[in-house]
Amino acid sequence: MTRVESSVTAVTWLPFGVLDALPNLPLGIAVAHYDEPPPDPLHDLGELRESDRFREANELRAWIEVENGEIVDYGREGRSVIADPRSDLGGDQISFPAIEFPVLQPLPTVGDGWVRFQQTVGGRIGLPVTQPVRGKPYFHIGSAQAWTTLELVLRADGSSDGRLVAASPFPSHSIYDARGRLLEEQGSADFAGCARESLEDTPWAGGELEDELDRLALRSNVMRERRRLWTGETLVEQGDP
């Protein structure tokens, strides 16, 4: 019995020039730094994370077992890696923490002598972005979102192919093969426009709830009770209206 293993990895990072392209933010808003391009070849994601060299990473690993030219078993190991949170903030600064979205792993597709795996990871990368809203002259400050969808095909003859299927236009994404070799880089140079768009649609359709909260909070005249919460006190639990 022969075992075929391979992987494909996407590293999402903030290129030089991103921060200059974004509009000015109010004082006290902590802004992320830009990143140096990820290394080629890529060796250790954990070391890069500890060095705060990227915003998030999508690592898709998979294997198949082949007997007499037929695939008899297969499996997948994937993970999402987000950047370390900042710990050097002043007491008067407001930060936007990185938030990891659930990893999306559709069922593998099995063909004649091959198996195709896909994985989508993403989240809020902790970079504040302003966005105009309708109505009075308010604006919304939200954390930019980024995501990548990877595909990995393993074949009974021992060959494999990994590629980037889709990704957010912001910021930049570097794609690596199983040996850590750089395959391609993607990302738009329109940093300001793509950063604003990143607050909207994602594969998780997470913007719908925020849009509704925005409508209720900013476009109605209803006065709501204000509450002060102490550390550890619960505001709302899942299932509450």
C-alpha cells in the first residue's frame, strides 16, 4: 500500500503602502503595522507568527492511500493560523483584535484515480477601516476582513496539485506548495477601496447581522438603555432575543 501526502499554504500579509493608502483614523485607534513579504521558501509558520510577520494563514494538508492503483482511503488535516495579538498598546489606545472565522471544509470530491480537497479560512485581521453609512454624517470603523480558499488534488499515480481557488482582494496572499516554494502572489494595489469592500461580503456572509445592527443603532430615534459591564459579566448568551 502506498501513501501519498501533500499540502498547499496561503499566507495573508499587509504589504508596504497599505497604511498610507487608508484614510486618517481618529486619535487613539491602534493601527497594525505593514509586513515584510513572506520568505521563499516557507519553512515554519509558527516562527513567522511569533515574529508577527503575517495576518493569517491557510494550511491545507491531505493524504490518500493507494493499493493496486486504486484509492482505498483518504483524509485531510487543515488549520487556520491568525496573527499574535498586539501587547504593546498604550492605556489610551483602542485596538481591533484579530478574530478567526470557522474553518470551512466541504466534503472531498472523489474521482477516477484522484481526490480533491478544499478549505476556506479567514477572519478579521485587526486593521481598522472607515466606511460611510447612510443617513446622518456618521461613519463606521470596522476591522478589515481577509480570506482564502485553497484546493488540493491528490492522484493515485503519486502526483498532486495545489492552488488558490478564490480570495479576498485585500490585502496580499502568497501561495506555497508542499516544499515551501512560492507558487504565486495575489492581491489588489487598490488598498483603500479593497479595504472598505472587505467589510462587506465573505464566504461566511457575516455582514448581514452587522448591517441590521447598524440600521437599528444609527437610523432610528429609539433611545436604548445603557449598561456598564464589569469584567467577567455576561451581556448576552446564545439563544437570547
